[in-house]
Amino acid sequence: MTAQVTGRVQGVGFRWWIRSRADALNLTGWAMNDADERVVAVVAEGDPDDLDELERHLWRGPSGARVEAVQVERGPASGEYQRFEIGRR
């Protein structure tokens, strides 16, 4: 799954919050701030039900965030990630 989350999502701990959710769901991948200060990019791999749950979390965000949109694409997993990281592309 790849996702772009837009809104007030930088400067509110969004990447670290998503990593904690991804870790709890045993997902691998990464989250990083995009050059546009209103976007966080996410790549996650794992069980489809757990990816659905992560997508629901993306819509909520941590306290202080204001999510305006989440664009998600699903595709086959690459299998290249060992854990969920911050700031990797």
C-alpha cells in the first residue's frame, strides 16, 4: 500500500504516530514528510486486514493533526522492508 496524507500532518508527530500503529499491526515499510509541508508519504506492507486498519488510522492522525485527504493505492508487496521506518524512500 502506498498513501499520501494531506492536511496539517507535519510538525504534529504524524510519522512517529503511524510507525507505532504499523508496529502494532506487524506492518513493514516507511513514512516520511514530503517536500510539500502538507503531505506525509507512507508505504506499508503486510496482511490486507492490517493494511485496512492502518488506512483507518491515516484518516484520524494523532492529536494536533488535521487530515484533509488520504490517497491510497494497493499493489503487490515488494518484500524489501524488514520493519517500519521513518524517513526512507
